[in-house]
Amino acid sequence: MIKLPGLIDPHVHVREPGQTHKEDWDSATQAALAGGVTMILAMPNTKPPIFDAATLDLALAAAKQKARCDYAQFVGAGPDNAEFLPDLAAKAAGLKMYLDSTFGELRLDDMSLWMPHFAKFPKDYPIVLHSESRTMAAGILFAAIYNRPVHIAHISLKEEVLLIKAAKERGIKVTCEVCPHHLFLSKDDIPTISHGHPGRGEVRPRLATKEDVDSLWNNVDVIDCFATDHAPHTLEEKDSENAPPGFPGLETLLPLLLTAVDDGRLTMDHVIQKSVINPRTIFHLPEQPETWIEVDEDTEYEIRAADQFTRCDWTPFEGWKVKGKVRKVVLLGQIAFEDGKILVEKGYGRNIREP
Ligand SMILES: [Zn+2]
């Protein structure tokens, strides 16, 4: 049995408010705890999106009532909220900007809409960009022009990791995260994931080529954080005509990383650095006192959607053999999860931005 700090997942779609048939603050935070994650940062592309004081209060009220692990909520950049978002910065995980198309309504196509956000959002709070390929290059240019840190969500491509490496070498304040599905899956896995339902292979950014995946592994030191981009949709939705993109990931993150440690592709230090230390620094998160997880690193098992707490009832990693199981999670001095059972009540989690 090994003891690790509780993991921080800086990229989770909780789906509440508005789409609680997919997930809510209760089921998402149960999935987090079962995966050894003791703090989540929630994305703002809910229904309605979280983009002003009223909608932020709506999400935080639901979280306060239901969350079983610690959390903070992002606000989303829109075309006309740059003036007042800075007033909400202290209550939010940070600012999320959707610069490329994804699930939900928040999207800023015109670069003149990016400018006021970069100019006005307080520099000591993070800006996270959903920006792929050349849009990411534009985002890094904005970081340089406005001399402020940006965090690039879910990088997946060789060109992205190489450009971030070059930008870091020149002192531009850019950090990035990678999702397990972009590290452990490529385009070639889509037929296996799909089982004749093409929607199950849909995720944004899309699964990339083997060359892209290899490049992420070869540049693991450039990657600041592991983030799940946990994006649950029901199987019925995934198997429908216009399948929404997204994979669940909270419960498969740590087993996959531990398996990579066992294979010698990662070190335990990588896991702690990129899933605890770096997210804490980048997003200015508090330490969690009396919080740790206990992992049996020798237990081998198969990933099964049926064993998961997420409401969406499927996983792209179905049937994968992994080595390393979360046995126990202690959060703020209480056993929150042990041997497959959630042991803390709804509302136990804290909003870490609340003084
Ligand atoms: Zn996302």
C-alpha cells in the first residue's frame, strides 16, 4: 500500500446546473473521490453557462449542497462580460475562454473579443484557454503581449507540445495540461471504443495520431498537469445522430497513471508533480490538511463502467487491464472513500475560494 496526496483535477464538467441527467455535483464528486481526486475545478459550459454573478451563485449553491470533495468553479468569458468578471475573480477558480468550438454555448471567435478579457482579468488569477493548433499559438501570443500567465487546456498534438516548449524557453508564461485519453488513446483506438457507435469516439480535441501521442510522451517534462476533462454524456446521447463530444475520466485517471508508472513510462514523482503540486501552484489552490489517498499498487483489475460512480455509465477504457487500485481516500481528516464505498455526505466538500 502506498500513500499519496489527494489529486487535484483542474478540468471537470460537472453538468450542473442544467444537465443533471448526465452528472451533477453529487455524482461528479463521488466519481472524483473514487478516483483518488480530492479537489476538482469545474468548467463553466453548463446550462445556463456560468458567466456572471447570478449564474456563478447558481453553480456554487448546488455545489455547496451536494459536493463531497473540495472544489472551485470557473467563470466563462463571453462577448460582453469582460467589464464585470474581474469582480468575480476571487470567487472563481479562474477564467475559462473557449476559443475553439466545443460543447456548449460559450465561444469567442473574434480576437477583438479576447482583448478585454486579457487586459482586465486580474493577473494573479489564471486564464485557461480551450485553443487548438494555430488558435493555441494565437493564445500564447496574447499571453506574451499582455504579459500574463495562460494555461492551455488539454493539449493533444505534437505541434502544440513543441510550440509550448519553445514558448517556455523564451520566458512566456504558459502552462499546459494533458488528458489521459490523449496520452493512452490515439485515432487507431476509435473502432474499439466505438463498437459500431461512432459517437463514442467523439471528443474535443479529437483523438490524435500515434505520432502526436508519442510526442506527448517524449515531452512529458513540458506537461505541467494531468487533467481529465471529465465530460460525461449518457450512452443514449453518445449513440445518437448528433453525438456530443466528451469522455468521462475521473475514475480512470489514477489507475492509468499508476499503470504507466509500473510500465516505467512515468515516475511516481511525475504523478505527484503534475496531479498535485503544479495544479496547486498554477491555480493558487490551498493545501488540503489531513488529506491523502492509499493505493494498492499491486492489484490488477479491469476497468468496468458498471463499477463507476459517474452517472454516464460508460468509459472509453472499458476492459482495459490496469495495475493500481485506490483503496482509501481521507479528506480533511475523515475517510471519504474506502473499498468501493463513499463515506462522506453531500455537502462535505468545501469551496476552496470561500474564505
Ligand atoms: Zn473540457
